[in-house]
Amino acid sequence: MELMEEQEYTKAIQELSTIIDGDKNYLPAYYNRAICYSYLNQNKAALNDLNFVISKQEYEEEAYLNRAILFENQKDYKAAIKDYTHIITLNPKNIRALHFRGICKYYSKDYTGALADYNLAIQYGLNSSGVFYNKAVALDCLEQFANAIKYYGKAIHIDKNLERAYFARGVANLKNGNKEAAIADIKQSEKLGFKKAAEALQEIG
């Protein structure tokens, strides 16, 4: 565990593997080794360890959560949603699972489903620039521009340097008929280093 805290993941894997060699059923070792593998982008090995933990029905919630994140990172959104849904069945107020399932639904073009998950995550206490930004993006995709602008604003209130939120709010303002506000937001995103801002400002004129 000290090696993991020091981000010495390869050395930690060696120690955890030694533990597993001595006790093939010591599930915390498999679980923590999976975490180390995931940090090293060795996703197949991480999945193998998490699958073993899950097969033994122990540490279920965290094991499923980490497996879902691995699936999500590999863009296997269907598998990720299945695992996030299992977690939410066990714990309906798991705000991370709700938020992440919403992201997977968004990438699967289920914007209404994504919005429902973001709303539940917020209702149960998630208060982050990420969830508000993601909710705004889903609203944008549903062409609810005024509401999207509101939630981009909430994201910006939490993180004043969230350049993509200024840019996205600018685009939403433009679609909502407020060119002046759009230009102000996109200029702010440019000031913060958002690469597409200059081109967008030229197009707006």
C-alpha cells in the first residue's frame, strides 16, 4: 500500500503478486493489483483481477465501479453501463456511478438518459464543475439552450478557469440568440487558452 501511495505501481504489483502466490483467495490483493494495472494502462490484466474479485462476490461495489471505469476508458459503453447499473441497484445513491453512467449514456447518444443520471447525482449531493458541465452539454444536445447556459454558469462558478465551459456557453448563447454574450464568453475561453476560440470568433464576425 505504501508503494501504491508512492505511485510505484510496478513494484506494488510485484509485492501483491507474491501475496497472491501465497494465498490464491486473498481478494484485497487482487483488487489493489487491478488498481495498479489500471494506472499502468494494463487494462486486460486489471480486468482479469477485477473479474476474479467479482466472481467471489466480495468488495462488490468498488470492484464493479473500477471495472466499469476500465470499460468506459476502452469505449465499451454498453459493458460500462451494465456495471454502473449493477452498482446503482446495490446503492441507488452512488453519485460516482450515476455521474459516470450518465457520461456513458451521453457517448451512446442517449442524451435524455444521461440528463436523468446527472440530475440524480446532483440531487444526491454531487456538486462539481464536471457534473454541471456534463449536464449542460446534454441539455445543449437536446437543444435546451437557455437551461444549458444556466448549468455552464454553475460549472464556471465552481471552476473559474474551465475554458471549455466558457466556450460551450458562448456557443449556446449564440444559438439562443445572444451574440454579445456569446462573443464575451468565447473571448474569455480564448484568454484561458481554448484553441478553437479564435477561429470561432472569426466565424461570428
